[in-house]
Amino acid sequence: MIKVMLIAWYIFVGVIWLSSAYVIFENVIFPEYPDRVYKKDVIESCIDTLVAASIALIIALLPNFIVAVIQWIVSLCH
């Protein structure tokens, strides 16, 4: 059951990350003026998406770290 919940958690965080990536890249993918797509905008969007991916990865893996710390503390007590 815990594995199912973790998979659901990863999917939830992934959907949120994909939504934020779409919002970040929206102006680059669908520009208001197609002849005015600049490298600077694309690079800024890539950097913003990488930051969002890092935050999403940390949030997604946080339950694993919490459980590992709890197991470590319990193993110290035995």
C-alpha cells in the first residue's frame, strides 16, 4: 500500500512539475509574435524549468528521506 501511495505521490508531483514547465515555456512555445523568439528567452525558460525540476524532485523524494531517517533512528534504539 505504501508503494502505491509513493507512486501516486510521484505522479502528482510530476503533473504539477509538467504544469509549471508548460506555464514557464508558454511564451516560448506559443509566442505572441512568432518572429520575435529570442535565445535569451529560451535559455531563461530552460533555467527556470531546471530549477522547477530540482524543487519537484526534492519534494517528490522527501517522503523517502523522512522514512530513511525514521528507520535509522529506530535502528539506533535497538
